[in-house]
Amino acid sequence: METSKPLVIDLFSGCGGLGLGAELAGFHSLAAVDVDKDLQSAYNLNFPLTQTINTDLALVTPSMWKNILNGKRIDGIIGGPPCQGFSRIGLRKTDDPRNALLSQYFRQVRELKPRFFLMENVEGLLDEKNKPVLDAALNLIPGNYHVVGPLKVNALDCGAATSRKRVVIIGIDSSSMDRISEQEIVASLVKRPVSVREAISDIPSPKEGELRSSELFSWARYKKVSLSEYALKMRAMPPKGLGSKLSLERLVHGEISGVINTKHTQPVIERFSETRPGETEHVSRYPRLSWGGHCPTLRAGTGSDKGSFQAMRPIHPSEPRVITVREAARLQGFPDWFLFHPTIWHSFRMIGNSVSPLMSHHLMSIIAEKLERRAAA
């Protein structure tokens, strides 16, 4: 597809949190690269005009890029290299082989020479023990880039309903677009956090017998309640070129995916019932959401290669169950047309691994404005 939109490549794309924010800010994701086929399956569904490349980024050669780009000039590279080795939760191994992927990201910047890049990662990247890895990666950035960061950005400050602090590094080739300052980004982060009530009160409950749960993606109809501005935004249809035909057809009829029930034993239901909103259940250590508060950071859990450990899933504010996939997606800032995976497991991995699309949209809009100013000059 030919487009006049500025083009980006999405590295370590996962399901597409960064890519979605870029698209909503006026960019087009030309290609997305990720080694995890399950996580990337959502990119195929939701970005039908993007070329998805399921491979290890280290194996993508200059000649492969030449074929992928087909003569097109890339405006930007976005991506979040795997962060488990830098995370403050889990094993946090300094010799985790995934840590080397940070440098692999910047090697692609050197190869493709975009007008800008945006890289995000976890806060732990800035810890003293990770400084050698970060410094080695930053040393790969060509000298023509004006680098902003590393700086910390919280999704709450970008209009999301969940706290998710990320480290962001932005590079601008000031010969081809206007620079961005750190102060400019920090000053823009004044959006009011969205409450859990505003985010999910219209999402249907996954009650047995009311769902066609045997259907792929588990569909259900919206609740009939007063809608917040946030909910209305999440219900909106996507721009042309985004979304799967299946999801868009169901959304027109008031149906959304991911409303699938997680089965709990009776003792678990009783413990969840006894946990007050805003408190943590003492056995599972799951926090119970409160309608007036916001959601703590949603985490991914691990893939089968790392033991298939399930991450914490918050308890619903007024029902004795963990939140559904669609509720998690709403809290993270994914619109209702966005499809994840037929299984709860991979859907939560997708959401927990992703950047909030609201954070991505916020940052990419600032970059888009700089591109437009230079084009108009």
C-alpha cells in the first residue's frame, strides 16, 4: 500500500502497543519484527497493512532490509527490547542473553539511519548494575542524533488507568527534523489519571451461561451504563487500515472480545470476597482494585521457555474474580476493536508485555509535530 504518512519500523513489536500509538499519531508501521510468534499473532490481526516478520532481529541482514523496505525511506524506528534481564522483579540476571538485544536495537538504527528513533524499557535499565549494558548500547548511536533521555514516563500521566513507568530514549537527526527537549516532554505529561470506574464499568461480567465462551475470542455485549469520555474513546472504530474484519463486524453490533471467565475454586472466591478494594489478598498477593483508584502495573508472566509463570492479575473491584482480558486491555489503554489471543494466557502476556498505546500515542504525537514543522518550513 502506498501512503503519504511517515513510515516507522517496529522492532521487538510484541502485539503492537508502540505500533498502535504510532499509527494513531499519524504514522504507518511498515514492518514489525518479533521472535515470539504467539505475541506477534495479534499484530497480524490488528495491523493488516503491516508486514510482520517473525524472526530473531539479529538474523535480519542489510539485504533483508533492502527487500523489506523496497526502496522506501524510513522516518523512524520504534521498539522495546526484551526487558526481563533489567526488571526489578524476577531473576534479574546481568548476563541474561536478552540484555544484548538492547545493543541490537541501536545497531539497526546505525544500519537504517532513520530521522528519529524511540526506544522504551523498564525502570531497572537505569540501575547501577545495568549501567555498563546501557552505556555500551548508547555508544552505538551515531553522532548525528540529538539524544533525549533516558527519562521516565508513567502511563498514568499519558491518560491511562494504570501505573506503568517506562524508561524512554528518543533520538532526533536534527538535520532532517526539529529537535525535542526533555523539558518539552516532561511539561506535556499533565493528563489526569483515569479511574478504574471510568475505564471498565461498561465491560460485561463473564458470568457462566451468558457468554458464548466456546467461540473464538469470547464475545459479549456491553453493559448499558453511563459512559465516561475514556470509555467512549475506547469504543470508537479505528482509523482506516487498522483492525480485523471479525472484530469490526462484532463491534458494530455492540459486542467485544476477551470477556472470558477465569475459573476460581470456592475458597479462592471467598478470600477474594473478603478482600476490601485497595487491599491485597493475603494468599495470592493479588491487589483488589477500587473503583475510584487506578490499576497497578499489569505484568506479563513468562513464556513456556521460562517456566510459564503466571503474573499477578488484579481482583475486580466488586466481583470476587480476577479481571478479564478486556478489562486489562481497557486499563492498559487498548481500544475495544483490538483483538489479542483466543486464550487468556497469551492475551495477558500480550497486554503485560506491551507499552500502553496511550503513552505511545502521546510521545509519537510530539514527534509527529516536529516532523510536520520541518515539512512546512
